[in-house]
Amino acid sequence: MAQIIGPRFDKTFSEFSYGFRPKRSQHHAVKKLRKYIEGGKRIAVDVDLSKFFDRVNHDFLMNLLGQRISDKRLLKLIASYLRAGSVKDGCWKACHEGVPQGGPLSPLLSNIVLDLLDKELEKTPTQFRPLCGRFCDCGFL
């Protein structure tokens, strides 16, 4: 699923997003940060979105997906993936929020949600905008 829908979403993601993106990494984000510093920028923001993967709202995410994916079968499959639950200490635990950590689709689904934050940060007037670049583990520069 990630290979099919990933390119459709990735091409619209913020240019400042480096986390879980093809041909991008935290190393690219650090290089970009160095260029900004050399250019006179002096403010960088580091935000830890603690437990982000655990707290993604399924309805909100599915609404975002539904705006760009018209295939109802694919949407139903993604919803099933989100609700699959997990087994811990031999007991099945239902899942009502969050994206499965370690799953191949989870980074893309997280980026779809976090792109809204990226785009909001980009609206800050340039002269006041700190360097904002999301990288590995949903961290921000």
C-alpha cells in the first residue's frame, strides 16, 4: 500500500519535511540547517511529538486519506490495518487510535497527518520564521 499511495502524497509534502521520506534523512536536514546558519539564521526549533504514533486519530486520518483516495476498497483496507490491534503478553489488545509502530505503512500515514503541521509552520512570515524541518522520528529542526 505504501508503494502505491506513497508517491501520490509524497510529491505534495512540505519541502522542509525529511522524516520517513524517499531520498531524505536527518543528515539532509542537518545539511540544510548548516546552510541556514551560514545564511544568517540564528533560531532553530526542536519539538518532540511524544507518543505521536500512539495518538493519531483514526477518523481524522481516514478523512485526510478520503480527500485524495477515491477507491473505497483501499480505504477500507487501510482502516482495517489501523484497527488491527496487537498481542501483548499473550493477550489481544484492541486499537482505537494510533498507527502500528514498525509497520511499513505507518511512517507514510504519520507524514500525511504531520504535513498539516508543516504547512501551517510555513505560513509564518519569512522574517520571523525559524528553520522548521521535520526529520526522523517526527522531530523538528
